[in-house]
Amino acid sequence: QVQLVESGGGLVQAGGSLRLSCAASGRTFSSYAMGWFRQAPGQEREFVVAVSRSGVSTYYADSVKGRFTISRDHAKNTVYLQMNSLKPEDTAVYYCAATGRGSYYSTRPSEYDYWGQGTQVTVSS
């Protein structure tokens, strides 16, 4: 099993930056491709970005491409999401997820096995 704990959310003005972290428990961190999703009130959970097991390959949703960057640190069992040029429409609860079955091309929530509790990101205009 893998336990995921997100941190780093908060309130930021439009144009600002935040960095989210997702700490994973267990010694099999490198066995999982990792993804970030977000969910705004009344909306479905939306894919944001994913990274391969090695950390070399990534896949971004068009809405965040060029603004967000995912990375992973195997020594710290942690995945990061650097968010720059934030917009009010980025406001959502952000979730970290791990997939043992999928890959960095996995964009559907059903493809992920483990989820964190989520962290709120609010971007004011």
C-alpha cells in the first residue's frame, strides 16, 4: 500500500506561484507513476499532469502546459507540482495519486490506485 499526503496549498493572487508537495510512504515509490488531479466545486475531478516512474517522462493537460511543472524526488519519496502564472480558474482542491497499473499517460481517475486527501488552492483575481 501507498499513503499519500499533500501539502503546500493556499491562497494566492492571480499571476502568483505555489508549490505543492506529495509525500509517499512505503519503499515502492519508484514502482508507481504519479499524477496530480484537481476538482473544483460542482465539477468532476480533472487530470492536471502525470510523471513516469523514472521521472523522465511527463504529460500535461493543455490548460496547464507551460505554467505547471511536475517533478519527483526518489530519495525523498516526494512528488512536486510547481504552479506559476496562476489563474482564478486554477482554483480547486488538488489531489496527488499513484498508479501501479498505468503510466504517465494515465489521465482517468479510475486508472489510479491510491489518492491523497487533497489540498486547497485558491487563486484570487
